[in-house]
Amino acid sequence: MLLLTDLVTVLGASAIWLALGGEPAVVGVAAGALLAFAAAMLPLIGRPGPDGTPPLWPPFVLAVIPLAVLAVGLPAWGTWALLENRPVDVTHRVRLDSAPPLVHGDTVIASVHTDAPKPRLTITFDVTAHDPAAPVCTPGSELTVAFTAGTGKDQVRTGAPGTQFTFALGRGMTDIKLSVLLHAEQGCRLDLSVTSAQLDV
């Protein structure tokens, strides 16, 4: 039973490590060494010691192996899960491809690159008057934001500046592009900016 517990624990931990991108050779060597060591303890379990009773340390070693794997593996997995599920702020990585001022009907491409891809993007844009002395016309403006790539293509969101737009990106997307179409009153000259952007699950 102890050897079976070792087998399940070690192979289960190895499978999880491989799924998270662990090196197969390292995982194979470590798992093989642990299992070989555990199997070597089996003949010693029933062998009598100098006083005629079986020694206690072979089964103790077999019990220690899964406990050691769990003691190391569970905190490591918990740390990975916490970091994996934590939102990644990419506000300052968003690049807008047009020069201000913008007028009604202009389209801006917003792009962002990340080395920590997540399946969802939440982004907020804002518009301000290009000329602070000009009449205020930003309250009537609106944005149409479209994401047309990856598994979540053809997602289009429309809302006033300050609206949080959320897009499903799919897995593993490191380069994201959005098109932002400006709707504004005639004669309005506006600047577009990104107030927040984050990737999460």
C-alpha cells in the first residue's frame, strides 16, 4: 500500500508538472529515481533485524516520500495558481497608432504585446478635447471597439468613453489588436487615451 501511494503521488505530481510546462527529462529522471528507491525498500520491510523483528525505517522511508512530494508540490502549485490567476496590468503597454486630434469617423488601432497571455482583456478608453479652449463636446462622443482575431473574433462593443470593454481572447495570445472607431459631433477635435487595461482569467 505504501508503494502504491508513492506511485500515485509521484506519477500524479509528474503529470501535473509536465502539464505546467516542466522539462520531461528532469521529470522522468526524478520520478524514476524516487520510484526505484521506494521499490528497493520493499525487500527490507519483511527482513528481520538483529533482534528478530522487522526494522521500522523502511516503511517510514516509504511514507516520507509522498509526504515530501506533497510538502514541496502543494505550496509550489498554490504559488503558481495564485500568480496565474492574478490580473496583469498592461495599461502602459497599449500603443495607439494615430496622431491626435481625432474627428468623427476616425479609427485608431490599439495594440498590446504581453509575455504573460491571459484569456480575457478588460480595457477602458477616454477622450478629451484636443483644444482645452474649444467648446465642450466630449459628452456626446461614443466609441465602437472591435476585436477581430483569434478564437473570439468579431467581438464588437459600443459605449461612451470610460466604459469598460471586455473581450475573450482565447488561450496563448501574446499580440492583441483592437480597432477603435470614434463617434463625435461635427467639429469636435478629440484626443484618445487608455485609462486602464488588464489581462485576467
